[in-house]
Amino acid sequence: MSDSFLPRWREVRPGADDVVAPDERLPWPQTSVMGIQHVIAMFGSTILAPILMGFDPNVAILMSGVGTLIFFLITGGRVPSYLGSSFAFISVVGAATAYAGSGPNANIGMALGGIIACGLIYTLVGFIVQAVGTGWIERLMPPVETGAVVAVIGLNLAAVPVKNMASNNFESWMQAMTFVSVGLVAVVARGMAQRLLILVGLIVASIVYAILTNGLGLGKAVDLSGVASAAWFGMPHFATPQFNAHAMVLIAPIVIILVAENLGHIKAVTAMTGKNLDQYMGRAFIGDGVATMVSGSVGGTGVTTYAENIGVMAATRIYSTAVFMVAGLIALLLGFSPKFGALIQAIPLPVMGGVSIVVFGLIAVAGAKIWVENKVDFSQNKNLIVAAITLIIGTGEFTLKFGSFALGGIGTATFGAIILYQLLNRGSKH
């Protein structure tokens, strides 16, 4: 790539098996199509996370676009990445705001203050990495820790769809139909449809649900009147942050997960492209941190680099950062469509619950995947004990009180894993 701050992409016309590098681009029409594909890839997860926290999905989509563009600018367009809503925040936001799991979150301001605090710490970590490198992070957060904490995020959320998103037997069956639909798409579909298993599965399940309810009268009908009456263009419902100390202390530790995700993303893209991107690690952390603060300041979710988009890059072998600039601009425009927001709100709650079961399960499995890929040795007692205790205290909402302040769930698991590993590692003979 050139010595200029922002990239000057070299236009290429690759063959079917050729790789398009970050500093290259396809002709602009093809680049635009690839940008649309990346927006579709992140779509299902980025709208699901805000709904599960009681945030406005329009704001989340808008800020995913803004965040992606911020990341692009801060990294100088050197790191191919899309920033979408992070699922790591769902449990701690629910705890901090006492959110019941459906409808708008009445205490969203408290959550936003915590998200901004998390983004600020993330940004500071980025500056430290920029100054001294990543070695200290890898020592502080070895794979046994990060794998356990990521798994806990999924397991901690398990009760949300099971207990709060189905009010009767019919709706429970609709949840089951939904996760079976997603599973069938994952196994039977091919090409891009398989990559978009969450989105395609959700659409299939919504159609089946509408047939059974609107057509056969078996349950609460799908109401599309809000979609019909909504304007095509309009301002999203922004929210103002409130800086509550308890909420900030609960939410801020999620920075550890965001760092681990971003670190893994850069390592994955380095492996796929053959270009070492470690030199941009600090700037990537800063970009993600600033994007999270900006998102939280207007009512958006915390953001993170998206595995879905890594999957698209792996499938297409196109790593051009120009594609992500286009994707960010498209998402920004989508955020200003109330009709799009109304369509999201019309998705039946049991269908969303079934999708949530899949997504939360995949998060839990992603933690185990970290262990497998990094060959974590569970014959070592320190690894075994750290993983075992972290999983149980995080899933079981183990709570410790410090005066009037209580730390539980993900926070206890995160801090506990770090402290316990360092303690046991000092006493280990390995």
C-alpha cells in the first residue's frame, strides 16, 4: 500500500482463484456489490443484539456503518473489518438496567454510559499496544481464559430466549421450529445462503409462523401495519447516556472480550492474506474503542469486529478495504429508514427467541473453539481449574458484594478468570 495515510487502491481484475489484497480493489461496480454482500452478512446479528437489549435497531445499524468508517479512518484503511453490534454486552446490559427482555429498554441511558466507559478503556488499551506491542495482552489473557469467558457469555444468556421469549406452548414450538429452520439452512443450503444461515433461517421461520397464525389462526398474528405506515426515510430514535457508577463497573469489563475478538480477527486476516497486520493492532483497538464510544453516545450498542464478515472474506478471497468503506456507507443510509426499523420490530418474538437460542449457543461453542484452535492443554490443572470455575460462576451468576456494589455474572467470570489464572500460573510447575 502507498505511503499516504489513506489507501490508494490498485484496481485489479482477478481470476476465479486469485486473492484480492487489502490494498487492491475490484472495479467500483463490483466493489459496491461486495459491499452489499458484507452488509447482508452482518445484518442478522447486528439487528438481533439491540433488540435483545431493548435498543433501537435503526440506531444500531446506523452506528455499525459509522463505526466501520471510523475504524477505516483510524487504521488508515489498512485492516479489512466490519464493526457490528457486540453480543458480549447483552448480559451485562440486562443486569445493569434490569431489562425484562422485550420492548424498549427504559433504562437505556445507564447502559450507554457503561458502553462509553468500556470504549474509553478499549481506546486506552489501543494506545498502550501502539506504544509497547501486544505481548502483554497475550500473557494477561491466554486462550484458556478468553475461551472460558466467551463461552460464559453464551451460557449466561441461555435463559433469555427460553424463559422470556415464549409465553405459551405454541410459541415454544415456534421457537423449536425456528432453530430447526436455521439448522437446516446451515446444513442443506449452499453458497451465500449458507453463509447467511441466521438471516435466511429467520426469514423461513417468519413465513412459517405467518402461515400458522395469520393463515390458520393458531397464535398471535404477524402485524405489518406498522411497516406499511412507516416512512421510507427519517431520523432514528437517538438516546442520551447517563453515567451511573454501578452500570459502568458492570459493563466496562467487556473490554476484555472486545480485545480478544479484535486480536483474533487480525490474526485470522493475517493468516488468510499472508500480510502481517500486527503493526496495525494498536490502531485497530483505538478504532474499535472510539467507534464504541461514538455509538454509545447516541443510543447505539457497543461494536466489535464481525466473524460473519471474516467468513465472507474467506469465501470470496476478497480482502479489499474498499469493500468495507462501501459497506459502512450502505449501513449508514439504512439507519435512516424507519420502514426498515418497523420491519425488524414486526418479527415475531418466538421466532426471534429461536434465533437467539442458536446465536447464544454458537457464542458458547466459539469459546470451546478458541480452546481447540489454540490447543489448550487440559491435562494441566491450572487450565482445568480456571476453565471449570469460570464457566460455573459466569453461568450461575455468582455475585460478590463490595459494600453497596455487587459484581456478578460476566463481570465476576472475567475478573475471576484473569486473577485465578495469574495466581495458579505462579504456583504451577509447568
